[in-house]
Amino acid sequence: MEYIRTKWLSHPLAAPALWVALPLIAGILLALLIPRPVIGTIYLRDAIYSYSAGDIISQLRYAYDHPEIHAVVLVMDSPGGTVADTESVYLELARLRGKKPVVASIDSMAASGAYYLAVGTDYIVARPSSEVGNVGVRTVLPSTPSVFEDEVSTGPYKFYGGSRDETLRLLDPLKQGFYKAVVLGRGEALNATPDEILSGKLFIGNEALKLGLVDALGTYSDAVDQAARLAHIWNFDLQDLLPLAITLVSPDTSGFQFFRESEDGSPSPYPRTPGAYYLYIPESDRRLP
């Protein structure tokens, strides 16, 4: 055995072979020690309100703080939600985008506030039949001030928060803010006119692509591939960020319902709390529950 080893080491090709093999082995060992980059996935499959927005923001902050996460894919199937919570998530998306790419993957729907979030990403992938858009804001006008026999207030709008005229005036700046977010997010890709965007129409994926409301037609896998390209990585892992980002003591949301119930006890498409909403309500359900 000693003779064979001595004979091999004396071979003229032994030294060059070692010079090639040793760095290769060292490289393999080093690659095994260094963790692969991660593309994180965040799912929005609900209306956008305090609890769902809180979960998404926690995941966005987790992605921002952890260097192993190189990009994020935001998977969306949502009719939108409250104005305030939508804007909170949008601002957190903008913060993350300053550091890492974010790609939106639209499943069945990204309507109203959900589309507001989509335009806050670097790239939007939708399915051909996805419903996209519904840009605008909706609210319920407050009641006309009246006198209650057993209740008093220090001002005529203490019970209602404002007049009907003031509520109507509030809608326009909210609408314009939404429109500016679309224009800023879509940039030169946008082919739709202001009237088309602000009509509140839902566009299917094929039409949304022609209008520049989305960047491509495809699936979650296509969105992941695009995120990898934007992050300049190729050998990566996928990770659902929710289990990593949730707090140890999560609020109990089991008894909370965002939507009101109909008379028969089934969920309605109307939110329980009055206010301003970036929210789509299907036409067939556009009736009081």
C-alpha cells in the first residue's frame, strides 16, 4: 500500500491533480457551510384590515431585517380593505423595496386596496383570468344629525364624525392618492388613460396586461423566477414567512369578523365598521345584508 501511494505521488500528473482537486473540495465544503439565499413568500388571502395588515407588516419587517432573504413574493387574492391599513402596508412595502425586490403574484383577484399594494411592488404577475383593478374608494354617508331623547353631545357631529358633505369631499383626495400610487408604481408601462383607471372597473388579466396594469401573465412559479432574476440569485430556497414572523403572543382573532353577516347568518361582502374603504363588493352582492 505504501508502495502504491509513493508510486502515485511520484507520478508527473499527481501535483497538478492535487492543485485542481483541493480547491474544488474546499469550495464544496464552503458551499455546504454557507446557507443558500431565500425567497420569502407572503400570502394575502383576506380583506385588508387591522389583523391581516399586522401580519403582513410583520412579515415585511422580518424580510427587511434578515439578510438571508434576498427577495419576496406577495401572493394575492383579496378584494381590498380599509384605507388606513392598506396605506400602512403600502408604506412598509416601499421600505422593503428600497432594500430587496418584491414581486406580486395575483391569483384570482387583486381588487381595490389589494391592487394598491400590487402597484407598490417591483413587478406584477397575474393569471389570464385574474381580476385586477377597481381603483377608487367607497364609504357610507353618515346619518343626518338628529336629536336623541336619552343621549346628548357637545357638537352636532359628535355622533357621526362629520357631515355628509364633508364625507363626500374626503373621497376625492383618497381617490387621487390611489391614482398617484398607480401612476408611480406602473410608470412608463401604464397604457391606460386616467378615465379608464379611475372608472373603478375590474379588468381580467389579459386586458390588464394590455393596459399596463400588470407586467406579465403567469403563475406563482413565474413570480418566483422573476424575483430570483431581480435579486440576481439562482440557487435558492423558498420560505413561507408567516411562521417566522409571527410574535410569540399573537392576538386572538378567532372571534373577529371583518364582514357583516346577512340575515341568514352567512357572511356578507360589507364591512362591519363604517369608514372609508379601498374595497370591491361584487355586483350580485351589492345590497344591504
